[in-house]
Amino acid sequence: MENKKFWIIASLLNIKASKFYKIIEKIGDIETLFNLSKEKLIKNGVDEQTIEKIINADKVKWEEEIEYALKNNIKIITIQDKEYPPLLKEIYDPPYILYVKGKIENHPFPMAMIGTRTPSFYGIKIAEKFSFSLASLGFTIVSGLAKGIDTICHYGAIKSKGKTIGVLGSGFKNFYPKENIKIVDKILELEGAVITEFPSNTLPEKWNFPIRNRIIAGISKGVIV
């Protein structure tokens, strides 16, 4: 947990993944990074904004994040953990931490299905048919738990008693959209998962959703739009 704490701190400080990996590669490891002085960080070419975050890391209440996770059956998985989805590691800037409810392992055929928040009647029917059929065949339906097609795809998989993974654009304390909280128990019951890279208090800001989309695509072997 001591090593994991630094990944949680980085997450709470909102250090961008692609930037963070380059810094760690240069420094050596994450624990060393968070123990360097400002002068040494400057010498290693760390940018000013990130330096300010790192030197103030002791003010970050990372213990609260762990406490919340423990109380709510949320696993905290870092990119160094064996449970981390192998396909996700292959994208350009994989998230260095995932907050996970349910089972993120044992999904041999993950398939992303995404679409508009304002679908036509025909679109709803087709999306449900596809997700139902694919989940029945053993595919895990991966989508964004958003209104519209995403929700229909999750429901199609659940209806077939198949697996589905929902990827949030917020933290678990600010689950969005709220009306979809009711399907989480069904997702977990069927050995699916709900995941996010965002700490628990993160709001569903509009810029978070393009960020989370790379996870939807990254953990999947194909995408249906």
C-alpha cells in the first residue's frame, strides 16, 4: 500500500498520465519522485506546475480516498498491478490508476459499444439487439453508462445475463448519470464492473468524458458506434 499511496496522490493532484510517465522514467520510480527536493526536481527538468503539485503532496488527503474505497468495495488498481487490463497498457497514455467496483479481470472478449445520447427508436432497438446478442455469445459489453445508447447497451447485456463494464466520467461519489446507479448492482451480480480513473470527489465535467473514452476503447478488442 505504501507504493500505491503515491499513485493515489498523483491522481488527486491531477497529474496528466503521459507527462507523469516521462517524469517517472527519468527519475527512476514514483516513491523517489515524491521525495525529491524542489531543486532536484528542477534539475531533472520537471515543469513548474508539476513541481508545485509534488512539493505540496503532503497536503493531499490520500488516506480519505483509501477509506472511501474500503467502505464501498472499490479496488484501487495501479498500472503496476497484475489486475490492470493488459490491452489498456498498450494505448498512448494509459491511466496510471483505476478505481474499480466489480471484476475487471476475466473478460476475454471485451467489445465497446457507444452512441448518441438522443437515439431514435430504431437506434435503441438495434443497439439492444446487438448488445444482447454479443453478450449472449460471451462478449463483455463495454460502454460509458451515459444516457441514450450507452445505457441501452448495458441493459441489453444485463437482459442476456451477460457481462458488461461501465466506464465513468466522474468519481464514484458523483456517479453520473444518477439514474443509472440502479443498474450497478445488476452489473456486479453478473460479474461485470464499473470503473473510473477519477478520484471519488471528481465531478462529471464535460472534459472528463473524452478522457474516459480512451479507456472504453483501450480495454476493448473492437468498437461498435
